Amino acid sequence: MPTVIIPALLRKYTGGVERVEMAGNSLRVLIVNLDKRFPGIASQLLQDGELRSSIAVSIDGEMATFGLLEEVGESSEVHFLPAIGGG
């Protein structure tokens, strides 16, 4: 089952849980399942049905580029990160 690493800013929605194994073969399914266990966390990750622009996702050390359609493997490690902007 994929492991999700919860960033410090979102741990208030998980009761302080930092790592959680969560079923899901895509980022969309993973977030739906996270929200079932930790109600309210999806609203922090999604806006208008898409990933918030302030959130980046790393799956197995690679930045996700397909948004919610990104595939998640059975043994994947998923990190939700504050997006880094610059100019």
C-alpha cells in the first residue's frame, strides 16, 4: 500500500500523523481515501477539483506532472509539498 508523507502544515488535519499507508492507484483516489480517514484534508489539497497551485506532489522522488491522474504504485512513497515559485 502506498505511503503518504504528511507535511507539517497539514498535520492538524491528521491529528499529528506524519506517515500513513493509504490505498489508491492514482493521486485522485489516494486523496479521496485520505479525506475519508482525515476529513477536511482534501479541501487543503484540492481547489475546483484539481490540485491547488500551492501544492506540489512527489511520487517516488519524481515530481508528479499529470495532476490527479498521476499513477501511484503499490509501494510508492507520496509527498505533498508546498509548491516553490520564483522568478
